[in-house]
Amino acid sequence: GQSLEQPSEVTAVEGAIVQINCTYQTSGFYGLSWYQQHDGGAPTFLSYNALDGLEETGRFSSFLSRSDSYGYLLLQELQMKDSASYFCAVFTGGFKTIFGAGTRLFVKA
Amino acid sequence: GAVVSQHPSWVICKSGTSVKIECRSLDFQATTMFWYRQFPKQSLMLMATSNEGSKATYEQGVEKDKFLINHASLTLSTLTVTSAHPEDSSFYICSASVEDGTGNEKLFFGSGTQLSVL
């Protein structure tokens, strides 16, 4: 079967750094994406890694290791508005993207 | 970035009625769109892949006669929930896939439709 594993919840304080891990097992792999979703809203695209390594976009960075079937999203200088659910997703090809169950991030003052 | 518009944002209907949800790509052409269902605090469950000009591809366990998908143009896909029942109450979201020219795939999502069936 195909699966993506990520922690269900993470709690951190404002200004801190938090890392959300994602391990995957899929029949195909073209890239790993991360999406942010606030309660009641739609997911928004954060990053996409097709190759091994770290991609940095402002306060957010995403890492991929294809040999380990592993990636993570790193959020720096946490702000209250970062409280949301974060989904990792694998693009397996054939127009198909599989989502993890999501990690709820709680940022405390 | 690409904009996907979804309408309505919420709808309340009586059991047994049908509800149509529209998903439009506003500034690009989307030959393929996706429909998801999401229960509170859970992940996105892909229901079907909507292909312009052809039949939708449904995921296992999704009733194609209940969830009718039409993708009549390159900018519009519709999902019709037929004979809705309370168990169909959920958050429905559409998305379109966009490649950025370097092989990177991004999904742009509509704002979602909260369906409540009484």
C-alpha cells in the first residue's frame, strides 16, 4: 500500500524553530510537497522538493532525502499565524498526489 | 500564482436534494482538476480526477453515480452530489495541477465548500 507518516500534533512557542517530519512509502515518486491549511480554509502550497537537499523560502525550508524516503518542513521564527495544519504530499505521477494525515501545529505565546 | 475559484463556499440542503459545486481556474487552463473530501481534522481524501472532455476517474469506494463530475471546458469542473444524505455532509475541495516549467508540480486549491445535509 501507499502511506505517508507525519506526527499528528506539534506544539511550539513563538520565535522558536519547529521541524515536521514526513516519511513515505509510495509506488511512484516524483516529488514531495508541503501544504498549509488553516481551520476552515483551503490548503495552500508551501514547497516542492524533487531532488535531495534543502530548499529555503523565507522562514520556511523543506528537505528531501529520496534514499531515506524522508523529508521535513522547517519553520523558523514561529509566529502565532503559523498555527495551522501542515500536510506532506507525494506526487506519484499520473496526475496523482497522495496526502499525509496532516500535522496540527500549535504556536503558543 | 494560479487562482482557483470554488463556489459556493457553503450550502445547506435537505436530504434527498442535489447540490452542484463549481470549480473554476481563473487565470490558466486546467485540463485536469481534482475533487477531495475532508472531514474535520482529517486529511484530504481524493474522490476523483476530472479530465476535460472525458469521463472522470473515480477513486476506489467513491460512487460515481452519486458524485457526478463534469469537466466541460478547460476552466470549469463541477461536482454534483445527487440525492444528498446527512452522511454526505463534509468539506469538499477542488484543485488544479500546475507545472512550473521545471517539472515541479504544484496544486492550487479552491476555497472549499462546506456541505451540510439536514
